[in-house]
Amino acid sequence: AAMRHLPYFCRGEVVKGFGRGSKELGIPTANFSEQVVESFPSDISTGIYYGWACVGNGDVHKMVLSIGWNPFYKNIKKSVETHIIHTFKEDFYGEILSIVITGYIRPEKNFDSLEALISAIQEDIEEAKRQLDLPEHLKLKEDNFFHLPGGKIVNNH
């Protein structure tokens, strides 16, 4: 059921997550609110995906996304966490994040250590970069979905 829903278009406000992405992993993620997470198809497979992301009306960047319970952290609530492959100067809590999920990398799984988790995420990022350079994925970067009405630039991004 991973691919049946793709590409999947989603937009929502960025909320504070668990605070682990940047602090423990060195890999900052943008989290969607519970309402946005609950709006995802209930039968979409948990796991690691890739696609495109845009904060406000800023540039569109490559991203890796995790849908699931993060077994390493034993979450009780499903989360959708987006790691945008770009360095932002500042946090963007409260901004609108628009994403298009274009492909699936792997199921979520548990890890024996934080190092193993970080290493897997780095591999996921490299795989996402490779896949998103393919023409069938690249064309979605230009999708009109990324142009918010009003055209305001958010936080100089």
C-alpha cells in the first residue's frame, strides 16, 4: 500500500515535535500536527519516503519523510516527520509546509543504537537525492501545488 497513494500531496502547519531530530540525531525534522497526520490515508504503509518540500512560498527542496511510530523511540502516536535536505537559518514553527511524497524507500524498523539509526537516515537521504534527480520525480518539483495563494515569502527563505 506504499505506492498506491503516490504522489501524495499534503500541506499543514509545522508544529513542535519531540525535539529529537536536531538535538539527538543532528537531522532536523519538521513535524505536522496530529490533525494533518490523521488526514493521511489510513492504509498508507509506515516507513521512509522521499519527495519535495516547500516552506511557505520559499524554494522547493528535496526531502526525506518518516511516517510511523518510530520504533527506536517507541512512540504511541503516529507521526509524520519531514527532513528537508537544505540548511535553514532559523526554525519555521507555525509556517505552512507543503510536501509532495513521490516515492518509498523502506519500511520503518528498530535499531540497536542511535548510531545505527543515524547511519540508516544518512543512507535514506542519499537514496532520496538519487531518486529525486530522475525525470519522473524531478517534474513534481515544479508542481503548482507549491505556489501558495498570496505569494508571500515566509521568513526570507
